[in-house]
Amino acid sequence: MSDDPLPPFMPGLTLSERFYRTAVEPILRERFPALRYAAARLGRGSDVMGFDTAQSRDHHWGPKTTLFLGEDDLAQQGEAIMETLGAELPLTVDGYPTHFDQPSVDGGFLAYTDRRPITHGVDVTTIARFTVDYLGVDATQPLDERAWLTIPSQRLRTVRAGRVFHDDVGLAAVRGRLHWYPRDVWLYRLANQWRRIDQEEPWVGRCGDVGDELGSRIVATRLIVEIMRLCFLMEGEYSPYFKWFGTAFARLPSAAPLTPIFHDVMSTPDWTSREASLGRAYLCVGEMHNAIGITAPIEPRLAPFFERPYQVPHAMRFAEAIYAAIESPTVRAFPPYVGAVDQFADSTDVLDDLPRAQALAAIFDG
């Protein structure tokens, strides 16, 4: 970014819509009057999710729009559209530059310039190409259940959370298809999320019982993360990239009762108090499960872990009941209690590299 000061901060989605309506759209209307297209701000970026601040402006932020054309229009006019915009877009919108320096590095850096053609923030593609590149699937076609399990939820969130400025090529219908998981894919993820809690639920007490206070705290924090992921699923919201995990969770209705409990879990001085606080969270999400009505009611309760004194929710009760509600033969053929790729893998270098994430789909053939 140049040394010239930027105007007061405005949300990136607002700026991008202003950019489209005051700068991009008039040029398209004048120079390509017969063009059918959609325009939107989707994909990467804290601005797409509404989490950006003034700090976000240092890279991969600014007036951006993706134009979605038909395949024939892309082949015949795509290059001309890009060149025309580079030559004719205003140099600023609401005081912000429309030129990006080093666009291939970290999404580019806003920079004032008086030279043309500018390197602008408009991409031209098709809906099918965008979804293949960004999600790994052609979302203009129905998605099979296996494919749904290979798409990291953080990417689905940025497609759902973005903003469409104009659409006469069917972008809204594709976003509607991607709005949420099919029922049985959702149940599969839910069952596996309860299973993840089941796998570690007694360890807060067991670590504390042997004097491993650090281990008890670490396990408790891991379980908080798993409960939060469960809440995203139960409330029908895709979870974001981990940097924004807490920010996005704070906007869920369940955050109001659970956040104070989580703070108690992390601040209590001993494992017994920590376990008791975590138990309150288990009872809360147990009630949430019953409220969504996907299984017969399951009593939210705490009980000893076998003959040991650790108080746990026996989360496997929920996992088994949800798994039993899955009707799809395809989903039932997947290995039970494995989960989607972003449930059993959390490496950024995997989840942010679609070929690697999709390679993990081989596990569903087991």
C-alpha cells in the first residue's frame, strides 16, 4: 500500500458494492450493453464475512468484484472486459484507490496511481469455473454426498456470506444449493462431532487426577472447541477459518449462555471446578440437540465414566442416535465416526489446498 493515507474505514463489502454500482456497472452498461452476467463479492477475505477492520486494509482488501459470465461470453468478451475496465475505471472510489500493487502477493496491496491501465480488483469467470477453483466441485450441478464431505466449511461460509450485486445468469440458484448441507450429510457431521467429544470427555478429570494440571486445561480447551463446532452445526452455520472462529461463534445465539461458561472453564484453578463448569456446557448443548428434533429426546445428564468419578455427558448417546437417523445408503456406507475432511484434519496447508483436501476423500471409500 502506498504511503498516502486512506479515507476513514468502511466495511469491505460496502466498498465493493459501491465500486460495482458507481464504477463497474456503468462501464459494462455503456460498453457491453447486451452482456448477461452476475456480479458479486464472494470467496476469500475477512471482508466477505463482515469481519474486516481498518487493520484489514494492509493486504487482500479493497474494492473487488467478480463478474460471472456464460462460457461463450467469457471466451468472446472476457479479455476485452478486463482491458476496458483497466483503461476506464476511475482511479478512486469514495477516496479509495482502485489499483492493486503486486496483485499476485497476498491478494494485492491498495495503491494510488495516475497511470493506466490500472491493475483492478475485478475478476471475470463463469459460475462453474469459480466453484471448481474455489470449492473443488462444479456447483452448477447437483453435488453428491461424498463431494460435500471434501469441501472445507470455511470455504462454504465465504460463498454463503458474500454479497451478490447483480444476477441474470443464475448465481443465486447456485448459492442456494450451497446454503447448507443436505440433511444426511449434516447428520453425519453432527454424529461425528458428538463422537469427537466422546473421545476426550473423561480426560479433563483423568489428567487432573494424576496431577497434570496443564494437561487438564489443554483437554478442556480442546473440548470447548469441539462444543463450539457442534454449535455451528446445530445452528446451521458454516464454521470459518480458525482466525475468525471465536468472532463467528460470538454471533450465534448459543454464544450468550455458553461464552460465560467457557470463560469459567478456562479460568478455574482446579480440575474439579473445571469439570463442573464444562458439565454445564454439556447440559446446554444437550438441550440444544433436543430442540432441533432430529432424534427422539435424549436426557442431558452427567454421570460417572464407568466406575471412575469423572462426570461426563456420555456424548456417544447423541452420536449413535443421530447416526441411526441417517437414511441415505450412500452416507451410511461411509466409515462411521470419521467425519468430513475438516473434522479429522485441521492443517491449513491441507484445508487451504483443495487437491490435498480432496485426496483425503479416499477415506470415505474404506
